[in-house]
Amino acid sequence: NKGDSFYVTNTTATINLENNTIVNNDSTGNFLRIQKDSWGNTGNNGGTVTLNLTNQEVTGNIVVDSISKLTMSLSNGSTFKGSINTANEGEVSLTLDKTSSITLTANTYVKSLTNADTTNSNINLNGYKLYVNGTELTKSQEKSCFFLVIVFYLRYNNKLFYGGIMHIIDDISILKEKINKS
């Protein structure tokens, strides 16, 4: 095929995909393009798409223009590898269940993200950025820790003694508790 796998303009569409094989042999074609075109009234001729992926693998980019909208849901082990709304023009809502995942191939922009995995471990940034309503989604791979350092001086018989204690705290609430007790 030539072009995009799915192209939506001047209409509202619901696309339900479950356990399908989709191959786009056009290296410049997108998985899904939602945008205005020559049909309809200028300024009102974008597309509105609800894309439901169930036990579905998808590879490819999704383009959403400034007057179009995408509501995308992944469930039952679905995977998406690509980019979404790289021009940051359209309105995109993304929902993932705990069994589904996305892997980015370019910076991606969504207006809202609902993820059943609150750690976002099912989002592979792959060196790119995911912006949710203008804020970059960050994922910490490392455990944070805090250091509590106490330095003391003691003068005894005109001699000065000093020392210190360092304690590693891996939970900020423990540090607050220790400070409040002192």
C-alpha cells in the first residue's frame, strides 16, 4: 500500500482493532493521520477519532492536526511503537491499562494521560520525551536517598575535639521524623 494505513478527515470515526496484523509498506506512511483536507468547511473539517487497541500490536506514527482530536486506549497487552502528535497541534487523550505499553520513536505530545500503572513503567521513552498537557513526563530509574550529616565540636580542658555522623536515609518521611524529634 501507499500512504497512511488510516486517514480520517472531516468526520468522526471509531476504530476498534483486536489481534490484527497491519503492515504499511510505505516507509513515509503513518499508521494514522487525522487532519483537515479539502472536504468540508474550512476550520471545521478535521477529524475526531476514538482508537481502541485490544490485544493489538501497532507500529507507526500518529499525526493529529490543530483542528483534530484523538482518544486512544490500549488494553489487554496491546503495544504501540511510534510517535503521537509530534507537531503538538492536536488534542490527544491516551489511556493505558497495566498490561499494555508504548515505546516512543520521537517526542510525543498528549493533552491527557491515564495510566493504570502509576509508576509509568509501561512507557518506554526510548530516549525521547512524552509531554502531558505541556509538562514533560519524568521517570526515575534510581531510588532517591538523603544524607543527614551532623557535625559537632567539643571543647574539653582547652582542647578542641570534633566529629561527625553521616546517616543515609532512603525515605524523606524518616528524615522529617528525626528532625521533629530533635
